[in-house]
Amino acid sequence: MNRQTETGNDQAGIKVLLVDDDRKFCRLVQEHLNSMGYMVTVAHTGSEGLEMAASGNYQAIILDIMMPGMDGFEVLRRLRRTSDIPVLMLTALGEETDRIVGLEMGADDYVPKTFSIRELLARLRAVIRRHVKSEDQKRQSTTGDTLTVGDLRINLSSHAVQLGEQDICLTSFEFDLLLSLARSAGCVLTRDQLLNAVAGRDYEVFDRSVDVHISSLRKKLGDDPRNPVYIRTIRSTGYMLQAPGGGQV
């Protein structure tokens, strides 16, 4: 992990739970984040992390996948039964399968364990900000405000998504990503446009993360990337949402 200087106090007082069995790694991360104003608590086992998550008022969880006993996937699965707290998964370098599985199970984002402190801060800020924005939108939206693309229905007030009669469970990132695509149905959006709409400037240097979220979103919609029904890949440009048969709404 490379240390880089970061300034700003927008994260002052934010409580973060770090769950990882590597004690030396935890001390380094805790030191970095505390110096940025975060209040970081550490758990070294999955079961301990679950107990602390249930009893503490945390704004985000940083969760390692590879832990003895209860691994990060099981922790995430149990956590998502009762909580939508933002979860940032720590994955081994190059383990795309772990990233996809984590996103499908409800992780908000991932970061490889070789991250720089700048990347960790950017992703942590983004998942927290996105969660706060999502909660604000839920409170401000009016009931019945629904966007429809083909047989895909997106309720802006409850953040419920339905495909036909089937309920689709999405993470906050996936919901915002789908909503951005739906609001521009039939039009191509670049990765930069999607990231700016969904996550803000902090994510601009990590634009390939969109591809991972799109892959997870497609699976939940039952979309085959080789012959997509809803989300089309526009080569070298970005993505476009369409209704089955090429219609828009």
C-alpha cells in the first residue's frame, strides 16, 4: 500500500469498521484513515465483525474476503439480511471472480489489497456519499414516481426495481447506474458520463470499475453480454439501455 498525502475534512468523525485478520495491515490502514479524520474500529474475524456491525453506528465497512473461519463473502451475505450499510470489499490482485461475486452479493465496491491510500480514500468517500444521496432521494421522492423501459420498472421513491413480475435486488451503485442509463434510454453514455452521474469526480481515475458493475447488473437482469436484451456495449464508447426489440420506452 503506497502512502500519498490527502487533505480535506469532509470525512471528519465518520465511523468505519475494518474487518481483516491481518493485524499489521489493519494497523497501517487504521493509521492512515485516522489521520484523515475517520474513526476506524478494527475486527479480526468475520464473526467479530458481524457483532460489531450490529452494535455500532458505522457509516461504512471495509471487508476482506480471505479470512479463516467465516470469510468475507459469508459476512456480507449475513450483513445484507438486515443492513444496507456501504461495504467496500478487499480483494486479491487480479481476482475478477471475487469482485463479481462480491458485487452480486451486495458489496458496493471493491479495491485490491495493493491499493494506494488515495484510491482507498476515493472509493470510501464515494460509497458513503452515494449511500447518503440515496437515502436523501428516498426521503424526498414522491410515492409512485416510476421510470419504465420496456418491462423494466424503476421506482424512484422506494428504489425498487422490477423486471416483469420479478423483483431485482440491486446495490446502491447498481441502482444509480441503471437509473442513469434508463433516463437516457436509447442514447449512449460513456464511462466518464456514468461515473460522473453515479459516483462523482473521485472515481474518474478508476473508470474500469464501471465494467464490473455493468457485468453484475447484466447478470441480475438476465442479460447475455454477447446478445444483450437491455444493456448494449458500444465499442470504445460506453453503454446504452434499450427495451427488448430495440425500443426505448
